[in-house]
Amino acid sequence: MAKVKDEGFGPSTKCVHIGSEPDPAWGAIVPPIYQTTTYAVPSVTELIARYSHKKVGFTYTSTGNPTQRAAEVKIAALEGGEDAAVFSAGMAAITSAITSLVTHGDEVLAPRELYGETFHFFHLLEEKMGIKIHFFDTANVDKAEELINERTKLLYLETPTNPTLKLVDIARGAEIAKKHGVTTILDNTFASPLNQAGLALGVDVVVESATKSLSGHHQAVCGVAVSTNERIRAIKSTRGLYGQTLDPFAAWLLLMGMQTMALRVERQNSNALTLAQYLEKHPKIRKVHYPGLASHPQHALARKQMRGFGGLLAFEVEGGLDEVTRMFDHLKLVKLATSLGGVDTIATIPSISTHGDLSPEEKARMEITQTLVRASVGIEDFGDLRRDFEEALSFV
Ligand SMILES: *Cc1c(COP(=O)(O)O)cnc(C)c1O
């Protein structure tokens, strides 16, 4: 059966068709779950060919599996990269991508605002592996250039940031890095490949927590890395060493989730923008952080580097923790939960959860006030979401 080749398809067509051809055995439209750890090889010649990578074929699921492969082909097409690797978690993709690149004595540049576990991983690299990390102000990637020296190996980027949706100028960062022979990695989780094309903006490797928008239903923990064939080969060999393979069933859940991603992300973009505009005018809300609002200090950059502004927003409720608690007590559709990018709207309070360990100074610098709420907007009908917030906020 002819494999579907990407002929410059739009994102929705890619989501549905690339990597999801009918199964060659019986023509099953839904790709089967290859729940196997190993593969019978028909001959010794074939064994040699597979192990020397002269021929595509699977030998052991820790290094590759047809269900994983289907997900990898789809995500590579969506990010516009040559190849992709799937992982057992977003952090697995991030740690493998970074350690496939840096070694003892190297230096790394990263924005001050980073996903918490990534920040802790950089600390681990510094303390245990002798890799120096320099942080620059998230909104000022030009400052990163002053920190580059001959030992600098990696410029790590993440945008929009968690939880206050600040932006890093991706194209500018990639331009600076290229000039100095530094490799760039972008964590594209918050935007998703449909809203932000990291590779097209000049980044070398895109990593994502596929637990979020890619799988999209809060149903699977997984991660992806997308880059050139050569870099993905190196990243996959690190993945094997760390034992970060993705279970075939989780790979299948990811594959199924990605088929509807274009529709989901479109609805999340419009729901989040409309909710941000509604909350910005609400008397009980002090401030809204959303890249799609004209009031966002980097709105011009958002328009330049994002195709849609994403499903994440943050807002400050008037009052203190009692007032926020009253709002959450009265929300019916919106759940108090961590994570993001799924079909249901969920929200959390970073100051006492994901960012609870930060010092008061760090919280102040990152604008994480006690009443800051981070919401991941789902695909519900907007009128129902607005009513849920309207009623809950009437108790504040
Ligand atoms: C969730 C998340 C991660 C980590 O992904 P896991 O799948 O939980 O390991 C990394 N970066 C960002 C921006 C995230 O939101």
C-alpha cells in the first residue's frame, strides 16, 4: 500500500493522515498496538542488516516499535522536522536531548523562567556533571549573547513560560546561537507545534511534553524530540541508555490523540482568547497574562512568532487566598488540577503548588502572587465556561 507522503498538507490533514496509514496486514484503519517487546527476524542476513541500520526493521521495543514509529512520523511532519523520537515523558525527551549534546566542562544558557523540573535538571548538571548554567532574563534574549564564550554549547529556550506566559524571542535566540556555533533546543510544550514552528524559526531541536497538547486528553504521559536525522539518531541512543522508551500502548494513545489536535488547538486558542478578554474586564480580576491580549507587554512578539496564542492563561483574583478558594469552591466545570493542553479546562494556584518552593523574591520577580491562577483552557462551549467563571467569581 502506498505510504502517504506529506505533499505540503495543512496541519489538520497531517494530524489525520501522516503516520496513520491502514495497517499492511489487514487494512485496519486504526493502526494496531504492537504490544510486543521483540521481533522474529527472518534470517541472519536480515539480522545483520537491521543491526547495522542498513535496513529499516525492529529488533527490540526499547530501541524501536511500529506503534512508536507511527507517532514519530506524525510528530515529525507536524513540527516540520526530518525525524522525531518519542519518550516515556516530556522530561525524558528534555534530559536525553540535553545530555546527548553537553559534556563535562561545557556551558549552557537558559532563560530564568523555566519549567520547574527542567530548572532542577540544570542544577543537577551543574552540581554533578560540571556543566555551568548561565541564566538570562526571559524577555531579553539579546543578553544571552554577552554570556557566550568558547565553552558555550547550548542555548536552551522555553516560550511561553510557566506560569505567567512571558515570551522568549525564538528567531533572535537562534540567530545569536548560530553566529557563535551554539546549538539551540526549544521546549515547545506551551504553544504546541500548531501555534509555534520552532524549527522554521531557526531552532535545532524541538522538545515537547506530549503529555499535554499532543496527546490532548490527560490520558498518557509521553514526550517527543524533533530534529534532523543525525541529531535524532544521537538522541535515540541516549534514550536507550536511560531506558526512556515509550510503551506501545501509550504511543498508541498519543497517536490517537494527535489525530484531532488541529481541531482541539483551534478551539483552545479561541476559548482562551475570549476568556482572557472576558476576565480582563471583570471587576474581581486584577490582571490577566495572555500573549493574545494587546495588554501583554510582548504582544508584538507573540504576533510575530506564534500562529495562535495557545490555551494557557494566568490571572490574578482580587483579594487573598480566601477569595481564590471561594472561586475554586464554586467552579463546576473547571477542575482544580495540574497539567495542561487537555480537552477539559483545568486550573491551579502556582504560588502554593508548582511554584511553592520559590523564595518570596523569586515569586515577586516572576509575578507569581498568592492569588495568581493558571488556567489551561479546554474545548468546551465558551458560553458554558464563561457562566462557570461568572458564577464562581460572584462569590469572591
Ligand atoms: C509538563 C511539562 C514538561 C514535563 O513533561 P512531563 O511529560 O510531565 O515529563 C516540560 N516542559 C513543560 C513546559 C511542561 O509543561
